[in-house]
Amino acid sequence: MVQLKSPREIETMATGGKILAATHEQMRKSIRPGISTAELDRVAEEFIRSHEGATPSFKGLYGFPASICSSVNEEIVHGIPSPRRVLKDGDIVSVDIGVYYGGLHTDSARTFGVGTVDAQTQKLLTVTEESLEAGIAEARLGNHVGDIGAAIEAHVKKGGFVVVRDLVGHGVGQSMHEEPQVPNHGKPKRGAKLAAGLTIAIEPMVNAGRAETRTLPDKWTVVTIDGKRSAHFEHTVAVTADGPRVLTR
Ligand code: MG
Ligand code: MG
């Protein structure tokens, strides 16, 4: 069932989303060669909990053991932070974070370069982030979920990369994952119609090589099938009469 949010609920999500955006800024400041993904998890959890009433959404969600997902290089999503996973110069790390505040969740991810990354990797990050913006621009009244996916996929293709099809964006709010699904591909004017009060996580996952994925034996970490790199950018967006409102900027 699609749950539309009241203007008041959207304001509450915007407050949680601000905490989430600030958490990503903490990640940006912390990420450097030599830091472990477990240390990033600790920084994020402490920072979120330092805000009255805010908790990390992911901790314990479906049994996930940490406050962030940290996915390095060929890992697409759902990487588990570990003290043994130490970031190196030239790596990329996708950090996915959820914040629960005032009874509502927000969800946002960014991929960061560690130290200096090569030009092709930088292009992957840039194209993925741009494709998120292209998708957000379509989150308008009267459009459909397919308009978002079509815009994302078109931008990614133009950049010479591919979108992941095995994983999708989603409604978000009272629960971390609500209807509708928001794929990163699609056809304009197809899929669920976008109504005022709909809050969705738009989250292109973009691969440098093939689109196919597999899940590691830890049952969480999703990686590219060919070992090439993947990037992930995500915002929680409210569809409003005034256009798309990004709640996690
Ligand atoms: Mg997320
Ligand atoms: Mg999400």
C-alpha cells in the first residue's frame, strides 16, 4: 500500500533528513586512506544519536548489524562495516544511511572517493550523481514512476555505464521500505502515478561493467558479477504541488 504523507509529516522527515545530510558530511570529513569501515560506522552512529530523538534506521533492520552500509569498489550495496576493511588510496566507498526521527525514516547514500581516484572512477561517480538529479527532476505530480527510471537510465547510458536492475528505490516513511518500488530503468508514463505526499527514495546504482549482481556468502554484500566498480547515490524526495522536494540534501 502506498502511504501518502501529510505536510506535517513531510516537515518531520525534512528534519530527520537534515540530520542525515549532516551525517554524510561527517563521513566526507572522516574518509581517508587508513580508516576502517567499522570506524566510519562508529562515527555515523555517534553523530546520529547526538541529535535528540534520532536513531540509525539500519541497525537491526532485517537483522543488519550496523548503522551504515559501507560498500567498497565492486561492492554495490549492503556492505557490512568491519575493522578489517581498511580504505586505501584510490578506493571508492558507498555509504548508505537511514535516520529514524519523529516516527519517520529517511534514506540517503553517497559514494566517496578515497584519496585520489582515477579518471574513469571519477566519471562513474559524476554520472551516477547526475543521474540521481535527472531522476529527481521527474518526481513531479502527474508523472509516473517510469518517468524517473527512464531519466536515470538514459543519463547513465549516455555516460557509458549501466544501471543495476536487481535492486530498486522505494517508498519511505513510516517504514524504511514502502510501496511503490522505484526502479532505475523504465518507460515514461508507466508504473505508479506520482501523487502529492508521496515520499520516495530514488537511488541509482550504476556499474562500470556488467549490470548483473551476486550476493556474497555473508548474505548481505551485493557485488558486481564482473568485479568492476559500482557507485550509488540516493536521496529521499517528497512529491509536492510545488515540485520535487529533496529531504536529505
Ligand atoms: Mg539507502
Ligand atoms: Mg533506499
